[in-house]
Amino acid sequence: MTALTLSTAGAATLRADALVVGVAKGPKGPLAAAGAEAVDAAYAGKLAAVLEALGASGSEGEITKLPAPDGFKVPVVLAVGLGTLPDEDESYDEEVLRRAAGAAARALHGAKKAAFALPLDDASAVTAVAEGALLGAYAFTAYQGGEKKGSKNAGPKLPLAEIALLGAKPRDKDHKAAAERASIVAAEVNIARDLVNTPPNDLTPEAFAAVASAAAKENGIKVQVLDEKALVKGGYGGIMGVGKGSENPPRLVKLSYTHAKAEKTLAFVGKGITYDSGGISLKPAGHNETMKCDMAGAAAVFAAVVAAAKLGLQVNVTGWLALAENMPSGSATKPGDVLRMYSGKTVEVLNTDAEGRLVLGDALTKASEDNPDAIIDVATLTGAMVMALGDRTFGIMANDDAFRTSIHEIAEEVGEASWPMPLPADLRKSMDSPTADIANMGVRMGGGLVAGLFLQEFVGEGITWAHLDIAGPAFHEGAPHGYTPKGGTGSAVRTLVRLAERTATGDLG
Ligand code: BES
Ligand code: MN
Ligand code: ZN
């Protein structure tokens, strides 16, 4: 894990492998941003001209490397684009800073230490730059090297080991708190990424439950794990129905973070399909290579509960991880089977690939028993949501318009792209079943909303609920950008943490 420090050293005196400065897009060409003063002075006020000569424009995410001026204790200066220069009385947008810091940290993979001298107007800019740098520094290296330890391989380089933020004030309590919060949140986002990236032969439901239990114990979080015997005994027909085709049996994990002075309780529920083959309704090749990511919702929930504990938030947060592996076998659920859910409702399974709603249905009913102030589920639930919103934006559905709006605003605030989606009641009848209370599949058009309507039936009466379908942004297959790496992204962690913070302070909009 990358270490972060606030340093009072000057840009010219700090010893590091690189110095990061910002370059904005001015009306007549690139402009050196605040933080780059020492470098600019050493270049006799011509840093912008030097950058322009090197082809820099200041556009977002652009990376330009130049030799450090004489006397500096770093070999290179790395200028990262900040996009259009804000108006004189405005600051850089937090997400712009977060992405720029992330792009710079990514460009420095393999280096040991970098100093970041980006514009830091206030404490929220400190959080943004710190978070972006720590998220951009991330690399998944757990499976590298092997027998050839020490030999050169084609895999990703090690993450930047140390980041020093220049220009922040280590003795200012707001700046200190901003950096601490960023370190905790980024560390947990990176843990969610690690879990998503871990191959499914190693991250079985049992292994995930063990990771969650260990982290819970370390952070004073109460943990309960229901194994397959307890799930059968307890009548969890949805979770068992999905998990019973696999050699790796399912688990339901409950994590309870409580604060003595908490006034509110949030329940987070995560879809944790450690591998989604589709089951008997097997996915074709081309659709199953990335399905280790199908536990990203559970990873986000786990990470958010741990972050809430580490931040000591004055709110109770319960996390539910609905863990199962969806496999075809002689013992697997078949299309046509009817399952009796934990709620008592019967479900005709028409497609075993619509398994997320089955495990979530049970977890939602169980979570409702505690009567929390709100339930938020997070799931890589439908390909239809990816069709609708693309691969960077998650969909938000809810049984309460104001709550859906709040979550959308919170996501925006932390830099996670999302969009409100409806739950049109007329789509419900497409899930009518001749044999059971409901089928696990309805019409294909609006499939993400159909899935949302299915989940809604398992939420306890009168409980505020929102559903985040992160099937698009959870796993990034394209080239890395900003602070987003290839593979697991940690989608929704920051939104859940901010929601918990806002609930703790009674500031939900
Ligand atoms: N895990 C998938 C959804 C998914 C698709 C996640 C792409 C990430 C990327 C889910 O279990 C699934 O298979 N959904 C089906 C539902 C259908 C059978 C009703 C889908 O979306 O095709
Ligand atoms: Mn599926
Ligand atoms: Zn799935």
C-alpha cells in the first residue's frame, strides 16, 4: 500500500524520483498551475513555453516529462494536464484534480517516491489530490513473479511506494483530516479492487468470508457467517438455489459496525457471486471471461463497512455479503425449478443466469428484519444496465424518489458517475409465473429495471431502499484512465462511504 505524507518541503529541496506539477489549458496555450512556481522560476519563468515546445496543451490527463532544473533533488518533472483553466475566482474541480493526480501516479508505476505539487486551494482539494494519487498508484501484483522472482516480466509494475503532497499544511487540522480520510477511503477502494481482481479459484465464497471475518476482527466489527448448513436450515432458498451447483458452497456474511452514539442504521447488501458461469443457462464464450467480477457489489459493501469503522463514523452500518458460485452441475438448479426464498415467496427459475436477484432477494429480506433506516444494495446485476448507461456509469433505482436523488448527488460529489433509473410498475407482470409467486426473469427490454422490480419485492414493508446496478463500471476492460485501472475499479465504495458520513452528520439533503 502506497504511503502518503504531507510535506512542508519546497519543490526544489525534496528528494524523490519525480516531481508532479499541473499544467492547464489557457486561452493561448498551456499554463503552469499553482504549485509549479519553483519549477517555473528555475526555468526563468518559461515553464509554460518549455511545455508547449514539448507538445503539451494542458488537456486533461496529458502527461509530459521534462528534466528537472539544476539544483532540484528529483531527476524529472512530470507535468499533468488539468484541462481548461478555471475562472479567476474559481478552484479546479475536485474530480479534475483527482483524475490528474491519478494519471500522474499511474505514469509513475515502478518508481519509489514522488512529490505532488498540484494546486491545493483548500482541504477538499487535499482530499481529491491525495485520493486520486493513491487510487492511481494502485496495481494488482499478487500473482506476479512466480518462480521467476526478480526476472523481468510483462506484467504491471509495482505501485508507487510513497507520495509526498507539497503545498498542504501538515499542522492544519482540516488538511490533516483530509489526508487521513483520503488514505482510509483509497485503501478500502483498493482492497475492493484486489478482491475483484483475485482469480475465482482462489476467491471462493468461503475464502471471501474468511477475508471479511479477519478484517472485521481487526477493526472491531461484529461478524456472523452462515455456512451452507445454516443456510439450508434457515430456509435461504435463493442463496442455496444459486450455490448448490458448485463444489464451493455459499455463505451469507453479516458485518455490523456500531457506534455508541449512532442515531441511524444503514444496511448495505452486496451481490457476491464469486464466479458467474450462468449455471445451467451457461454463458457462451466471450461472456464469461470477466465474470470473476460478479462479486464486486459484495466487495464494495465489505470495503465501505471497514472504511466506516476506520473513520469511526457516528452511524451504525451493517454489511451483508451474499456469496455464492454459480456453476452448472448435476446438483445445480435447473430452468423450471421453483425455489422457496427466505421470505417464503416462491420463485420459478426460468434462467439460472439471473442468479444475482436470487441471492440478493434472501439477503434483502434478512437485512429488513433489523428494520434499518435505509437499505442500499450494490450489484453487478444486469447486462441491460451496461447497454443503457455504458461502462462508466451505474444505475440507481429506489422506492423513494428523494433518496434516489440524494444518492445520485452523493455519487456526483465523490466523482462516481451514476444516473437515476425508474422502476416502471407495468414491467412487473412480465415476471408473472404460472407455477410460482414470481419468475426470476421478465421482458428483455428494460432488463435492468425488471431486475430492480424483482428485488423490490424482497424489501421489508416501509423500508427506504435503493439499488445500485454497477455491472458497467465495476470492471474496466479498456485502457486505464485518470485514477481508474484496468480490472476491478472499486465502484460504489466512495458513494457508500459518503452516504454513511452524511447519514452520521444528519446531512442527507
Ligand atoms: N452477472 C451478470 C450481469 C453482468 C453482465 C455483470 C455484464 C457484468 C457485466 C448477471 O448475473 C446476468 O447474467 N444477468 C443476465 C440476466 C438475464 C438472464 C435476465 C443478463 O444481464 O443477461
Ligand atoms: Mn448471471
Ligand atoms: Zn451475475
